[in-house]
Amino acid sequence: MSAPKSKKPMDRRRFLKDASRGVAGCALAGMGLTQFVSDARALPAQAIRPPGALEESDFLAACIRCGLCVRDCPYDTLSLAELGLDGPATGTPFFTARDVPCEMCEDIPCVVACPTGALDHNLTNIDDADMGVAVLIDEEACLNALGLRCDVCYRVCPVIDDAITLELRTNERSGAHAIFMPVVHSDACTGCGKCEKSCVLPDESAIKVLPKRIAQAHSADHYKLGWEENNPLVDELIDLPDRLPGSGTDNLAAPGGFLPGDLPDPSMEGGFTSGFKLPGTGGAGQ
Amino acid sequence: MSDKTKLPVGYEAIRDKGWLNAHKFLLLRRASQLFFLALFLLGPWFGIWWFKGNLSGSLTFNFLPLTDPFITLQGMVAGHWPALTALIGALIVGVAYAVIGGRVYCSWVCPINPVTDGAHWLHDKLGMTKGWQPKKETRYYVLGMVLIVSMLTGTIAWEFVNPISMVHRGLIFGVGFAWAFVLAVFLFDFAVSRRGWCGHLCPVGAFYGLLGTGSVLRVTANKREACDDCMDCFAVCPEMHVITPALRGSDDDTPLILSPDCTNCGRCIDVCSVDVFEFTHRFDDTPAPGRVRQKSTPAPKADKAA
Ligand code: SF4
Ligand code: SF4
Ligand code: SF4
Ligand code: SF4
């Protein structure tokens, strides 16, 4: 009977030792994993998530990397990232616009296929998609910007005239011609990448879809654009008390500060006497 | 220990039952592992899209959604409540494994299993020492760690490194450098720790093990009386500690292998020349006398052997 009794504290000590060793080992491994996850989370600018994809931080909690969106995309736009070859977290879906852009299917099969809601099922109109925003990134190479008429990106845009417009500018070089500048409007651009895909320049496109987090800046909260409707410079008019020169500026009997008798003689005969008195100067003007 | 212990593993089983019968469940298992991979390859290879997706999530016949419950759990811990389809899928898979044995996933489905089995085979062939053997609770620590990291990083953390999805998804969608993870597991099991990955560390196995704690399908050692101490079952079992209580139990102890660690692989059934083991359900209470005659002396010795 005594033997097991004396064994007990030994067991407990051993258990504690093993447990702490296990916990410490796992804490170490956990720190490694956390580090790895943090590194692998970075999403390169050229990798565009499918339509309806949640914000990247939520996306990695939601996407189980099943590839069902990839399978149901009729244009083979999407692929799952391969470790070490593509930028995004391994196994997550993305597309590269210059290779295969999103054709903006009306029924959005990729979103419908997603079992987890990593692609938000509330997206039912593909025109509301927000995969990124196109940016005319090289104005020195864009043919339209040089004063030629290429217009290809403008013409292929599924949201033509809303997402891309051609803005007329003077061609300073020739002095006599116009430049039809492709201009993207972020509220209408879905980030489908058709423009980037179709840009006629060899290799890199002059217009590129970028994730909004990279492409868009936000003005500070207190900036006001006075010319915008419903955007007054000050929130409401402030009625400051009127303080004008005259006898007794706080004279309620004469809110303007002047009593009719105080008005100087318009003929200015006898010189000008101001009704305004500086305190403590006996009323003599300067 | 009897003289038979020294014979090569499986020697008598092959002699007495024939090679095929002595490898029945092993072959079935390999077929099953291949089957679950082939299902998903039908699409990309032959254009037959009956099964889409991979082990993490899939859609069968455009109707049946299946989702890995462990991945779903990590997603929830990371702060995303999955859409209904994924939840239903996880429920179906979860219930299925809870009934047929959680670790059936490990031995009959998981594509890493052939890798670690291969590593063990080579390890054995070269007569290497067992190396580092983590404590048996380690896998649960790893499981906890994965859930904590998921919570802290707000991501499905294990999927960044999970060699199972790496290889399965890799074969179906394109592998990239994911094979490096598979190689790492192989080398780990081969050179660092015998049966180390599946047997001690993998949190997926730990999760499925817990899931199948009360599973119905079980292996029983109901003819344990006939055991001739050849020890072959211990040699082939990937979780050999599960065998001892059933095989070496006395009359009153259940012959059922009830440990959640048992993967229901059936290798012990294969390799036993006197057919001590068979598959049954957990409510099977067929009397199974222990090896009463030897009870007094060999019991502690048997413990050591395990
Ligand atoms: S909207 Fe259509 S083309 Fe675009 S990613 Fe989805 S399925 Fe593919
Ligand atoms: S279908 Fe949804 S969960 Fe599956 S890979 Fe695509 S985004 Fe991820
Ligand atoms: S990405 Fe280009 S083509 Fe697509 S909507 Fe935006 S501007 Fe148009
Ligand atoms: S297609 Fe390219 S070159 Fe042509 S206008 Fe658009 S951005 Fe410029």
C-alpha cells in the first residue's frame, strides 16, 4: 500500500514536467505558425480576389480553399494560389487580370458556388462588384495620353461611360489637337480587369486593376469640397454680433452703432469728427 | 515473449491465410485512399464533374455539400460564421465520422497516410531507432495551439501549413512547392520520430480522434484467448498502445478497442495468423474470455511489451 502512495508526488511532478514541456513546445510552434501565417497573409497587388470576396482579413477566416469558385467560373478566370508560385495565401482563389480577366457573369456563378460566404452571397448584381479599381498607371506610354486614338480599354469596359470615360484635353504638344484621356471612376469600376487585359501595349498594360487598398486614397475627414452639392464649407451659419465703429458699439438703441445725430456732416465742413471714441481718450479721435 | 516474436512481421499470417488475406485491409485502405483522390481527379483529368472541390470542401453531384469540420471550426474561432452550405457540409462529415470512427479519416481517406506509412516502412527496413517520441497528449496541445493561433491571427491557421490539404489540393489544383511539406513529413517520420506525425503531432488526427470518441464501428480482440504472443499486431499498429487493454484484458475487461486513437485501419486483423481481431460495433458484448491461464504472471510482462 505504501508503494503507490510514495509514487503519487513523483507522478504529479512528472506530469507537470511533461505538461509544461508540451505547452512550451506548442507555444514555440505556435509562435512560428503565427509568424508564418502573418508572412503568408500578404496579398500582392496583382492578385485580384473573385467578385464579392470579403475584406482580406475576413476572407482568410472564411475561405476554406475548396476551389469550388474556381470550378464554377466558366471562363477559367480564377485559380487557387500555389505555394511559392503565386503570391496570395496558398490555396486561396485569385485572378491575374492581364492573363484572364473576370467576364462579369450576370449570374455570378463563383459567388453562388462558395459554400462559406467568403464570397459574399449578398452580391447579386455583378455591377456592384468591387474587386479593385483600374488605374491608368502609365500616362507616358498610354496611346490616348499621347494624343492618338486607341480607346481600346474604354471600348472593352463592360461598364463603358460609367467606369471609364474619355475626357477631352488640349494637346499641348501640337497645340491644335485633342487628347482623349481615359479616366476611371472608382464608384462604377468593378475591377474586372477587362481593360488591363485588352490594353494594346506589349507586355505590361498602361492601365491596371489594383486592389482598392492600394489604389485609393481618402481625404481627411475635415476636408470640405465647397463646390459639391450638399457640402457647405461650414455646417451652419454662425451669427456673430456686429461690431462697427460708432458711438457705443453695444448701444442697443442704435444697433448699427451710430445715432442719426452722430453722422458726420456730408459736406465735411469743419473737418471730420468720428463718433467713435476710444475708451479713456476723452472722445478725441486720432 | 515467444519464439514467434522473432519471426518477420506477418510471416505466419501469410503462411496460414495466404498473402491476399494477410493484406486484405491494407489493400482495401490503399484502394479507398486512391478512390477519394480519384473522385476529385475525374473532373480535372477527364472532364467528369461529379465531384468538385477537395477534402476541405466539396460538392457532389451538384447537390451534396461536404466540408471539413476542423477547418470550419477554425474559421469560426477566427471570427467568421460560415454560410449554411458549409455548416450543413461540416455537420454531415462530422456525424459520419462520429459514427464510423473519427480516425477512419486518417487511415482510409487522408492522402498523407500513404506517405507516413511509406516512411515507417523504410524506417523499419533500415532498422532505425524510434527517435524522438513526444508524449501522447502532445497532439491535443498542438490542436489547442492551432485553435489559439486561428483566433489570434483571425485566419484558418492550420491551412497555411496543413500537409494534407497541400497534397490533396495540390494534386487536384496544382501543387506549386507544396510537395516540400509532404517531403518534410516523410523525413520527419523516417528520420526524426517513428510514427511521429500521424501518431503524435497532427492536429487533424487529434480532432477526428476526439470526434470519434463514441464511434460505433470498432475493432475487437474477441478471440484474444487464441493469441500466441507473436506481437505482429503491435508491430503493424500505428497506435500500438490501443491494443493492450483489449488484447491483454482479463475476462471482465472488454475486448473492444475503445481508444479514440485507433484508426480502424484493420492492419491488426490482417496480420494475426489466429484471427484474434475483427470489426464489430461498440455494443457487441459477445463474451471474450481473457487469457486466464497465464493471468497471474504474464500480465505485467505484457504491459512492458506494449
Ligand atoms: S463573375 Fe464570372 S468570370 Fe468573373 S470570376 Fe466569377 S465566374 Fe469567373
Ligand atoms: S468557393 Fe469560397 S471557400 Fe471555396 S475557395 Fe472559393 S472563396 Fe474560398
Ligand atoms: S476594370 Fe476596367 S474594364 Fe473593368 S469595370 Fe473597371 S474600368 Fe471597366
Ligand atoms: S488600351 Fe492601353 S494604350 Fe490604349 S488607351 Fe487604354 S490604356 Fe491607353
